[in-house]
Amino acid sequence: MQKRLSPIISFPFLLCLGLLILNDFYLKTTYHNLVTGKLSDLCGLFIFPIFWSVLLPKYRSGIFIATALFFVYWKSTYSQPFIDFFSETFFVIERTVDLTDLFALPILFAAWFSLNRNQHKTALTLWQKRINPYIIAAIAIFSFYSTSKARHTQRFDQPQYVLLKTDNLIDTIDYEHLQYYRFDSLLVVKIEEIDLSKHPIKYDDYNKNAAIKNLDYSISQMLGNGVHLINPGTITYLNIKTPEGVDSVRFNGGRLDGKFIRKKNGRIIIAGLYKNGIEDSIWAFQNDNGELSGKVTFVNGERTKIQLFKNNSVIKTDHINTRKEVVRYKLIQIVILIFLFTGIAFVLIKNYRQAAEKLQMKKLWKWILCIVLPLVVWCIHFAVTLLLGNYHYDIFIVYGTAILTYLITCPLFFITVFGIQLRKQIDLLWYTLLFALAFSIWIEIDIYLELAV
């Protein structure tokens, strides 16, 4: 078995696996250039067919051919329906349509050569014998998902511009979510979304405001040398022609500050106000017929009320909690969970004192309960998470929480069943709920602390 798995502990495989993970979790975010864009494709195409050929050696020719065909399909627009279905049904994945990525396909020949070379080796080297191939296989599976996992991004619902100064030509294909508008030496950059360094605890206007706090500086750093900031206090009025309409804006330094008006076919379709780059006061939206379609009220950049109109009459009003209100409600949720935890703990103590005899169970059943009940704890915790409306759990967080729950509660069940020993059958349910609530309280306090920062 060790010889059969030798290709996934070979130096080329380990090197490409390490580069793939390093690129996906650090280099892409930090540098975001042509090299980091292609490195994941090269390394992924190298290790993917080798990994599956080791598991299914009889089908390695088919695996390499299927890898090439799937890569072509994956990088084309034809794969979008599959990506949309998978993201809605299971968990979110993303990929960028770029046909130049197909130049990475010849790396499959290097992967085939490396696989054959390692399978014909008669003995493993000393350092290979010290590596556990099963751990490497688990890391490889993780890397296959991470290379297509969804990015953490913050989208902007209202138009978001920054004003910079440069005489350089800007490569407009470097960043797909940026649009550029030239006014002599001034450069207006329209931003649709921005990458975040980590997964936000909640996608809300508070998070959006934090993301755009130094937006002009962030964009200037992305565009590189020769792009300069404009000093605060420098007032600039511009009319920007976009596919959506003509935007009349006022900049203070490099940030939007003042009235914003968008016109289309001579009619105002959006009217609002910016203060240092964030929305303020009431924003009004009109349809192409000039009729009022909606109003959004902002307080310090956070939406507090959304109104929909029809025939100039309000048909729907939604009130939105600000971050301060969310923090307050989260604290109330934690207090309720602690109250439930205390009540269940009281019931368990009461049952223990009232029942003189211990609950008799076969040793096999005790082992089964200790192994299975931690899974039930996680299911209850996950149900509590959904009930409390927690925010944007991705597949990494779900799996990580499940593993952590099991590792913590499994020993606790062994202590409970074999050490403390139960008095009533119903105590199994109470202990399960107790551990689930304890874990949920811990997670909710962590969420509360992140929200309150």
C-alpha cells in the first residue's frame, strides 16, 4: 500500500500541493497578479489526476483525459448552470472564466511522467517513509475545494467611486470588478465589490462601511506605482457617463462627499447624499417612467428603513436593524440560552439526588451512546444556529464546528456515562441538550464579541 501511495508523497506532488494552498490562501489575496492567477491552475492540474490515479490505478488514462476535458468545461461559460446549481444546493463555489487558463493543460504531461516515474520506484527514500500519505491525501482533498471556494467579498449596492491622480495607462483587465473613467490626469475608479481579508461575521452595512473606510488608499495600492491620492479638502465636481446613466458626483479629496444624482434619458433615477464615501440621509429611486419606486433611509451609512412605492404610494416598508441593535439582540439571545442551560442543569441535579439506584445498561450500549450522542449534540447546536439567524456559515465553518463539537463532547459523554452514571433514561436527553446549549453559548459569545468590536 505504501508503494502504491508513493506518488502523493513524492517531492513534485508535495511541492505543487504546498504552492496551491499557499497561493489560494495568501499569494492571491496579497499580490493578485498574472502569476498568482495561473499558479493555482498549474499546481491543481498537476496534483488532481495523480491523486485520483493513485486511488483508481486501473483508470488512470481515463482520469487524465477526463481531467483535461473537465478543465476545459470548467473554464468555459457552459459550466455556469452547474456552478449555480451546486452553489444553491450544497455550498458556494466560484471560478473565473478565462480561456488563457487553458495554456496550463500541458502540465498534465508532466503529471503523467511524474506518476509513472514514482510507480516504478523500487523503494521509498528515508524522508518519504516518515510522511503519512493519508494525511497528505486529506490535505489534497481540502485543496481541491479551497481552489474553487467562494471569495470573501463586499458588494456595494449604491454606486461607489474613488478619485485618484495618475498619468499612467491602467491595465483594465487586471481587476474585473473595477471600471475606469479618465478626466485628464484624474482617474475615477468605480468599484462594484472589494475582496476581504477574512470572512466577515455578518454582511451588513456596518461591514460595508468598514470595508470602504480607506477605499481610495486600498485602490491606489492595488493599481500600483504612479497612482496618487488626492489631498482631503480638494473639491472636484464630475459628470461620469456609465452604461447605467450619467452620474453627477462631488469628491472631497478622493472620496464621494455631497449630492449624488444619476440621470438616464434626461430623468433623475437615483438621488442621494454621501458623507466621506458612505451613504447618508434618504436616497430616492425612480423607474424609467419617472415614477418613485423606492426610498432608503441611511443613518451613518447603515440602512434603517426601506420603502417600496407604486403609483407614488407606499406598498411596503421594512425596518432594518443597525449593528448596535444586532449586538443588543444577540446579547438577549445569549441570556436566554444561559437561562435554558441553568434550567436543564437544575433538572439533572434534581434527578441525581432523587433516584437512589443507578441506571443499568450494557457496556456495549454505553460505548454506542458515547460515540453517537456527540453527533446529536452537533445537530442540536446547528438547529440553534439556524434558529438564532447566525451569519453566512460556509462549508469550512460547518465542518470545523462539527469536528470541534465531537472532540469536546465525546469525552464528556464518557465521563457522564461511565463516571457519573445516569439515574434515569431521560437524563440522556437532558445531558445531550445541556452539552448542545453549552457549546451554542460558547459560539454565540464569540459571535457577540466579534459583532461588538
